[in-house]
Amino acid sequence: MKTRARALTLPFAALLAAALVLAGCGGSGGETGTTGSAISAKRCDQNKAAGTVTYMSGYYWQASASILEVIAADRLGYFKDLCLDVRLQPGPGDVSQNTKLLASGRVQVGGLSQQDTMTANANGLRITGISSYSDAGLDVLMTMPSVTDLAQLKGKTLGQKGWVPVGVSAMLDKAGLGKGDLKEVKVGYDPTILPRGQVDALVGFISNEPLQLEQAGTPVKVWEPKDFGVPGSLGAFAANPDFLEQHPTAAQDFLRAVFKAYQYCAEPSHVATCLGYQHDRAGADSDPKHETAVWTTETKVVADNPLPGKFGSIDVDNVRRLAGVITQYGGVKVSPDEAVGWFDDSFSDAVVGADGTVVWPAP
């Protein structure tokens, strides 16, 4: 498996066995689904009419939100229970490629941040955002612990991988640092350049580089845009608009299966089982310790920063605020009213009850 950066490698079998002993394999779920067992015959026929639904991940088979739970939904038999034929396709981490495939209809559903959904539409691609787990984002800035105020970075070197995410740019602006106040340099995927002093600050993901550095014994200070009042998104899904219009029950039930798998895999007693599914999909290069840390970190962010509405829904206020951030820092002009029209939360709302749990079986 390819990862954003290589992490420490440990024997998977030993770690998984230990985790299973501690956590147990879990009672509910399991790979015992019967075709159509959670759906009426009429709805089953409607979902079968959608044919093969292709899902593309955001970044290969990393154990991130919007990826791991799709793998688990497939292995747990949830898609089968809902008469869905879902094809899982790995994405290479190239957002432009994912959005083009979604817009063309070659891919029906994919993991895509709300920011990227807006940018794609602003650039003329038709894509509809259909769900999200949290208004908190994954993009962060890292410094050494000696930095106690972002203003200390004025005149310092910022490492980025080709661009600075809009959320990080907005955070720096709120801290009083303008575009020319830091020297930006393009760097690779080795986070140890920060503790080695080659850069003074480094852009990354909260569930990736900080974890690698911590595992290597070099903790860093993590600066999150959400702590500066900057909007974001985590675990968002987007879909092809024609697919949504032509096969609404299939779109609903894709989310139904995925949301059920997310809630299953977020349970501590099921984490080891779901990471086993991820390892089977990713292959021998998967690092179980790192992947477990990715999943538990992201689900904690979701739990600590819940949506104001129902689980998996679209926060319209967040969309409007993101439109402003993208317009100011993303290089494209996005009207808040226009941005709201690029999202549809009817599909997520149809599969989640008022108490936040997934409606199962389907109506």
C-alpha cells in the first residue's frame, strides 16, 4: 500500500492478534449478509437497476474516514444486504483526477472534501456533495514545541507539498501572518525535516505526519485551523449528479451501508476487525500501527467535533463559510449561495434517524 509518507513497520499478524485479544472480534456485523436481507423486494430491484456503482477512494486504501468504512461495508456484507453492486477503486491522491472521473460518470461516488467539491464546481465540473462527518478539517501546520505563537514564524521557512491548504492559509492570516511573511519551500513527504531544522513549520495532516513523528519519539506542536475559527470538512462524500437523479435509492443505500460501517468500525471493540479488512485490501505494505493511529485519530476528531445537525449531514452554514475561505485563499471565486446549491443532504438525511443512528433495515 502507498501512504502519504512511510511510517514505522511492524509485523501485522502480531499486532492484530494482540488487538483482537484485547478488544475482541465484536458480535454484530460480520460477513454473513444475505442479498436483499435489509431491503424490500421493490427497493432491491431499484438498486440493482443502478448496475455497478464505482466508488473511488481519496488516497489508495489508507485507513482514513471515507475509505476504511467503505472497505468495511463491503466486507461486512452491508452492500450485499442492500442489493448494491459496489466496485471499490483506489484513488491516487490526485484530487483533479478524482473530480474529473466523478463529473464524467466513470465514478459514481467518492471521498472528496467539501472544499474540493466547491473548487471542482467553480472550475466547471458538475459534482454534488452528499455528506460529511465533521466541519473540522485534517489539514494542520506543525512546528517544534518551542513555538508558542504563530506570529513567531514571521520571516521563517514554511515547508509545503506544492501548495498551502486554504484552511492553513486562513489560520496564518488570522494569526497576523500575510502571504509574504513566510518563505515557502516545496518539500517531499519526509516529516523529519522539521525536527532536523530544515524548515521551521510544515504543512501536513493531523492523522499522518504528527503521528509518524510521535512514533519516532519526536513530538511536535500541531496547529489546527478549527482552533482559529476556520471551517473545514472531514469524511465527506461527493457523487455524480446524474447518478443521484437516476438512482436515488442506490445513492441513499450506499450511504446507509457506509454510515453503518463507520459506526461499527468506530466502536473500540471493532477497530482491530476493521483494520484487518483494510490490511487485506491494502496488502503487505500496510503498516498496522500507523493505520490504526490514522483511523482512531480521525474518528476522535469526528467525535470531538460533531456536526450541528444529524450524523453525516451537510452543514449549510459551514458551506457558506468555506466558500468565503476558498474565494480569499483558494484562487477561485465561489459565491456562498451558489456553493450551497452544489450540495444535497437529502440522501444522508434519508438514512439517519433523529437519534443519529442509521436506519436499518431500509424502509
